[in-house]
Amino acid sequence: MKTALVTGGATGLGREVAVKLAERGVAVALADMSEAGLRGTAEQIAAISGTHYELPMDLTAPGAPERVIDACCAKWGQLDMVVNNAAFGAIEPFFESSAELWHKTLAINVTALALLTVAAGRVMRERRSGRIVNLTSPAARMALPNYAAYAASKAAVDSMTRASAIALAPFGVLVNSVSPGMMDTEMQRTTEIRLAEVENRADVEVFLEERTRRVPLGRRAQIAEVADVVVWLLLDAPSYITAARLNASGGLDKD
């Protein structure tokens, strides 16, 4: 049985990826701060007779990334796949930028992801196989003054994806990323409502419709569509693909 770790597995895309992996017969470890959310994901996996392992944990705590990887290996004796999906983002007016927001954003989006990748990479190096998928964003390539910390963190994810892909390539370990664009997740909704407030847009629905029209395909992504892309990279993509950034953003991320 193949095994996978999905961070941010309590809700949204992380939950969808975890369930889809379980449907494919993968044993899935779920890491998240929300114990209630983890239980919800675990219940969905159990409903399809899937195998899961809950790891309620703050990935920004000292040593947490290494402990998560060690726990997976202790549980199953191996780790075949990692999905670095856990993320944080918040709107903050550019001239009100705070150290607190920058530290929090980079801690989960960059540092935790990097250390998880390194720890998983050590395990996969020994087995000379493995696949890692990082979640990035079109924001990484955009000028977003009121979302600068998040955008910068995702640019760092792109950089870490390339660096780790090259470091792990000699050992047969593949590292790629997926750029989802606009999805109807709790984080997306909260972010856009706050952005409308900061940009003095009183009619939030009109504001959201305008943002949706920016997507060349004319609609927002369904969470399941993006999850399918992540699962494809993990289970079905040819073994010659690494250091790639796969845009699943309806054309919003065009480069």
C-alpha cells in the first residue's frame, strides 16, 4: 500500500485530495491544527473504507515538520508522497504591513513547507523514490500590494519547488507544484471579503463577479478539479516530470 501525507488536510483542497487518494487505495496521514476538521476528513475516508492517520499539529512549532514525517514512518514504515497544502494568507493594506502577519505567513507557507520537504526528502532518498507536490498560487507572479506577504510566500514556494526538485532528482524523487487560482474555499472567501473592504468596495457580490470575469475560462475552479490535478501528479504523471509548475487556474496563471 502506498502512503501519503497531506498537510492542511482538515478542510478544502487538502480534504478533497486526501479523500481522492484514499479512493485510489492510498493510506493517508492528515496534518492540521484543527482536530475537528481532521475528524471530518477522517470520517469521509472511513466511509469509503480508506486508511487514515490523524496528526493534529501546528506545523510552525519547533521540530514539528520532522515529527510529522517521523510519525508517518513509524506508523507505516514508509512515506511515498507528500502534499504541502497547509497555508495561511490575510489581506493587509500595504502601508499598514506588520511584522506579525509577515512572520505568520512565512512560517507556515515557506518555513514549514521547506522543512517538511527536507525531512520527507531524507526518507525518500533512502528508498530512491517518492513524489512531493507543493501548492503555489498565481499570486506568486502578481503585484498585490494588499496581499504582499502571501504573494511573496508563494514566490518562495516556487523557488523551493525548483531547488528541492534538483536536490532530489538524483534519487528518483519528483517535486512539482500546482497553481490553483480561484477556488470556493473558506480561505478564498475570507480573503476576498477583506480585500473588498480594504479597496472600499461596498457591493461585495459585484466585486466577486468582477474578479471571476478575470479568469479566461469565465468561472472559478471546483475544488475537486484542482484535487484531480494534484492526485494526477502524485499517482499518474510520467516519472520524467519534475521541477514543474502546473497551472490549474482556468488561464488566470498564463505563464
